[in-house]
Amino acid sequence: MKNKPKISRRTFVKASSALTGGAYLLSPMLANANFFHKETGAVQLTWLGNMAPKHNQGFTWGTCWPKGKVKREAGFELRSSDKEEILIQSWPLAYWPDGSLKWTGHAAPAGEFSSQTAFSLLPNSEPKAIQGIQVEESDTAFKIDTGEVQYTLPKSGNQIISSIKRGPATIAENGRLIVLHQDVSDEDAADQIKKTAFQGNIANISLEQKGALRSVVKIEGSHRSDTGRDFISFIVRLYFYHQAVSFKMVHTIIFDGEEETDFIKGIGVKFDVPMQDELHDRHIRFAGKDDGIFSEAVRGLTGLRRDPGKAIIAAQLAGEKIPPISEFPANVSKNINYIPAFGDYTLFQGNADSFSIKKRTAEGHSWLNSARGQRSRGLAAVGGPSGSFAFGVRDFWKSFPGQLDIKNAHTDSSEITAWLWAPNSPAMDLRFYHDGMGQDTYPKQLDALDITYEDYEPGFGTAKGVARTSELNFWALEETPGHSLFNEMCTYLEEPPLLTADPKYLLQVGVFGSLWSADAPQSEKAKAIDMQLDWYFDYYQKQVEEHKWFGFWDYGDFMHTYDADRHVWRYDVGGFAWDNSELSTDLWLWYYYLKTGKKEVFRVAEAMTRHTGEVDVHHSGPFAPLGSRHNVMHWGCSAKQLRISTSANRRFLYYLTADERTGDLMREQVTAAEALLKVVPIRKVAPKETWGTDDPNNVYLSFGTDWGSVAAAWLTEWERTEDKGIREKLLNSMRSIGNQPKGFYSMGSRMNLLTGEFEKVKTKRASASHLSAVFGLTEIAIELYKLVDMKSFNKAWLQYCEMYNASEEEQERVLGNSLGKLNLQQGHARLTAFVAKEKSDPRLAKRAWEEFYAGEGGIRRHGEAKEISGPEVLTPRTEALGVSTNSTAQWGLSAMHCLAILG
């Protein structure tokens, strides 16, 4: 078959319009609009959600730049809409191949932003010298002064922060990490439980970023018992901003124990808080739902038999300093010591819908039930007019069981604990949920897969190496926070400020493959697609709430498939339970955010990325750094694969927020292909001669899910570091795929881990897997297609895009044989759309939309939501029969990509 001559864009548009009545025109290029100023190079930025923060303790964001526009040595200015300059700190996140800046990270210090809603970020000739955070390093400690608060961070031992001061006053001290351990579960042998406390022990501490406006300290280690056992590794980052009275902690734990004997009773961060005020001037604060606050004094003066007076009561209720006792009415002052002082308080969020607050006078005495509520915002404070310490956990109720403790507030030193796993809850039980049911051979395991969709293998359903990352904030305050300030602090904790660029600007720059459209839809069909995209996101938001997809290990993930008979998601059926990024749910959410710019979409995508990057991936142990396929337990599946741990799912959060922990996760994947020497993805279904090798430098990779994941890691690392070795491995892999007899349809080969080059396969037969392109390969290949412009690779990719959904006759004519019956044709319509645009082929453009609307292997008819209540269900819920997460993600991606490419 002769190659069809490439026609001009004008001819193509005219022909396709005549052919289809205008339904298959190519998407028009966006006008430059006002988001990038050509002369100054300024980018327009706004707040995520268009709401300026009333309380700002510093924030960080990422911004992209057009290729060749910003030199690597450039500095940056941030100006508000009224032209006022705002000091910022800047650093590179990624580079274009020509060496110009592609992504940059920026940080703004603490300060007033409540009246500013629009900003211009522009490069200047050189970075400005800024006087800000002062850092002193000695052999034993780091000392950090933000201008408001002074911190001392020891380099060894079990204190991550030894003191927090505001001037001469010590606000908090002895900051430490703690894990509570028990050797049996609560249910199995309650009378034989042995409990042990482990304290975080520093193995390594480094000043990861030293800046005038933002400095970051990274601390690594493990929790150690008195007997010397190390258990539960940790990675903690502390973020300090200029003029801030608070610091942020990003806290990661990695489970490295044995599920049968290691049960976690508590995970927490502790500080001691010196108490100097009178007992009646010491105050407790807990955040409830919305703007509700639990507000009490250690020694209350209200409700007494004798009235201390309105002024004294008003001062105590406001948290202000009360006049000396000598000025109290005599009938109060003479007996004030008989008013009980309550020193211990605890807020326990045991599930997503209920918290309780209790207090007692001291250990050894009964707790009093103080209050109950639904969803605590996770912020607490203790102190008085001479100083207070506030502490909070982000996504507190969503990540239950959580607990906030304040103890000994009636003594000279109170102890606070932010519990990420609450001691008041049952111990964490990570054991696998069944005994294997005799699945001791591959054939038996494949039979089980056929009935429950669970890919089981003895020893593979382990939590060893999975991680969990939490975000916390701590405030050193000069006095008791007022109610208004306390609620503003809650908002800062729950919704950290973020500056964002308009989706149209990101499209102009060409990041993430430009695979979304940001213009208002121009046709009824496009409007219908946009409405359906909105419907699916709204529906899944409802499912999260109605089915309570919350909890320490679960928050951020969706379920895979619905059980219409029981009216529940299949939480207990093998591979149908937790989704674990199956068919690129993460990418669907991120591209939907890029399309809409909606804050609520960003937050859902952010939570999913935090979860899937940590919980669904092994970060240590025999399966590191591979991810686990969907299962009843996030780590339960024996399919440990690159397609789940892929950097393709993480790049959005990293580049938009400059989050260092997400950067860690992507860096883990740079050498991830080596893990396939130990854990072969196709070991159960392909003969060993296909993938086996005695050469430790050669590993079998599929050209689909495996290489797509490796390419995402290598592309990101090359962009971030300009590492020439990584670049060459990436290019070699691309070139050697392009040179295969059937390109991508050669399916896979052995790759040289040192060079990235694939062996040329011997078979001349073309084959395909329906999964190859639906775990990020499409998005990464399109990005590389445009970024690298390698002829052999581009030709192979266009062939893959065109032939996957082609007729058997076309496949046989072009490839030499048909590909047989394939699945997910609707999801692959976006591949047809891409080749249609690149070849300016109206026939392929028409075919792409026909494939999309036909819905083969996807969604033919969109489900309709209905409300269900009564005895058939435990609680009222919204149900849409036929909606599954796989199909929704692929429909959403195909819809957005086709609109972006073809219009």
C-alpha cells in the first residue's frame, strides 16, 4: 500500500467539513489571549478556587514556560494586579531540550494576600538578593530563624526539633516521632498483648533547600524501641517560610514489619509545651465541623455557684488574660483552688462521620464526655496569653482514625500529640484477608483469577514496603488564638494556598501533550461531551461520600466495579475492589482538572496521587519499586507492575505544586525496570524462553505498559536533571522500538538496562494487547512524539495509532496479519484522532469519532443516576447501572483527547 500524500491543513479542513458537515474539524490553535505577555514574558496567575487566603504562612507552586523563552539563569518577579512587587524564591523544576526553563518552582513568604486575586509572574535578568530566613549549621544541629520563630533541629537522636522559640519564650520543645506497637491483634489474644513504644531515630538529616524565603529540611530514619529494634522507616520534610509563625511537616512512613506479628497501635508526632499562665488562663481549642470550635479553659470560671463577674468571664471566653486573682470577688478568689483543673483532653475521630472530645483532671481519674460532632477539621491548640502552640493534620477526618491529644495542661509542661493513627482505635491489621485457598500453582491461580478476578500468589499480598504520607502544620503563637484566627488557620491547613495558570496558557506552552481543550464548546455534541464529563466527576464525588471511601489506607482511591445486585461497590470481590489506578483513573482526573481548572477536581486528583503513589506502591522490600494491581487490599495483588507505579500519574502534582515527596516517588521509578528481573509480569502466562535471561543487564519489557512507565520515569528525570545518560537511554529505547519489524506491534523485547536499547525481535508477526496504551503510554508517547521528533519512533507510533482500531483487512494489508479481536476500541479512538491530525486525514478523523460514539469496549450508553433507599440498602445512595471506573476513565480520556485533537 502506497503512503497517502500529506495534504495541507486548509485542504483537510475543507474536505472534512464537506464530508461530515463540520463535525470532524481539527481543533483550532488557541489565540495567545492574555495569559502570556510576549514582550515581558509575564504569565498571569490566579488562586486555585479564585479565593485569596485570609491566613497565609507561606506557599509554593509550579509554573511552566514556553520552549526557548526563559533562560536557565533567569530570576523571577511576582507582581499583584496593582503592580505591587511580592518577594518570591524561585528554582528550576524542569528544562526543555534546548536548555531553557520548562517548569519552575516558586515560594512566597508569610504575609497578607487577602485582597489580592490576580498576579503576573515574569522572568528578569538575574535572581534578586533577599534577606530572609537565617540558617546556621554546626556539627550537632541546624538553627533556623524565620524572622518570627527560631527552631533548633538536632542532627542525631530522637528529637526532630529540640526547641521552638519566639524571642526568649520557648513555645514548644522535644519534638519527636512515635509509633506504638503490639505483637498481636486486639481480637486474637487481648489478654496477651505486649505493647512497645518506638521513637523516631534520625539516620540522616540534610538541608534540602536553603533559601531566603523557603528552606526545607529532610530527615530520614526509623522508629527504635528501648531494646534497639528498628521498625517503620520514616521520611519527614520540614518546611520553613520567611516571617511565618508556623511550619509544615510532610510525614511519610514505610511499613517494613511482618504483618503476622507487627500491629500498629499508634503513629504520631509529639511536642512538649511549657505552660506559664495561671490555670484559668490556659486554653484548649479543637476544630469541629464548618466553623465550629470547642473552646475551654483548663480551670473554668463559668457556671460556678459564685459569679466572678462579666468582665472576667468575657476575658476567659475570648482567651484573653484575666485580671489578677486579687481583683476577683472575694467569694470566688478564696475558694478558687477548689475548682477542678482539667489537664488532659483528647479528640478522637474514629470514622468519617463521628468524633468525640473527652477530658479528665489527670491520669488515674475518669474521663468526662465533653462533646461530640461529625467531622473535625483536625486543628488543636493549647496555651494562654503568654504563648500557645497549635497543631493540625490535613484531611484529618478523611484519613481516620485520627486523634489529637493534649495532656498535663495543668502542669508546668503539657504534652501534645498529633496522632495519624489513633491509639483509641483498634490496632492496624495489615494481614492478608484470606489463606490462599490452596492456590499453590499458576494454573490454580489463573482459575481463581477467572472467577473472582483476583491475581493471587503466596507471599505477594504483603504490605511490606507500602507507604503513607500525611501533611501537618504547627503554629508558635504569642497568645491564645481568637476564634476568627483559629478558623482561618483551619482553612490554611485544609486548603493550602496555590497559584495556578489558566488551562489555556498550559495549552499554549504545550506541556502534558496539550491533550485537553479549554475553549467553550462550539457544537451541540461538544457541549454534550462536556456535560457528560462533568456528570461523571460529580457522580464519583457522590460515590466517595455515600460509600465512605475514606480512611488512613483508603482515602484518595476509588472502587473498581459496582455490584448492582447488592447495590454496593465490589469491595470484597478479588480484583474488582480498590481501583489502584487501573486504566488511568489518575490521568482522567488530572486532564479533567487541566480542562476545567476547578479547585474541587484538583483536590480529588491530589488526594488520589498521594494515595496511589504511596499506598499502591512498594517502596522497600522484595517488590520495590513496583505497584500492585487492583484488589480487595491495596497491596494484595500478585501482579506487581510498573503500570501502577508509573511516573505518568505523578508528574501533574509535582509540576503544579513542586512537592518534593512526589519528586521522590518519580525518582524511585528511574531504575524500576531492574525489578522486572525478579518479578516478571508475564511469568504466569508466557513461556520462560520469552522473558527469561541469565544476563542481569537484560530484562524483558513490553512496549506498552512496561516501556510506557519506564519512558515516563526517564523523560521526567531527564527534564528535571538534564542527565545525559538518562536521555541517551530514553532515545535508545525509542529508536530500537521504532526499528522493530512491526514497531509497537512487536509487543516487547529484552532491554539492555545499561543502554536502554531493545533487542530486535525475531518474529515477524504483529500482535497487540488492549492494555498497552491505556496506562499512560498514549500520553507519554504523544509528548515524546512532539518533544523529540524521532522519525523511526514517530512512524511506529503513528502506525500503532492507525492500525489498532483498523479493519482486519487494513491490518493484514499493512502489518501482514490481522490483530484479532481487541478490546477498548472506544478508549483507542483518541489514538485514531492523533494519527488523523498528524496525517491530515479526514477519513481517519471521521473514523475516530465513529469509534468514540460506537462505544465498543467502553461506554455505549451512559448510565442514569437514581436514588435508592429503604431495606434493600443500609443507607440511601445514588446508583447508575453500567458505570465502572475503568470505562469512565477511558471514556473521559478519549473524550477530552479527541476534542483537543479534532475539535
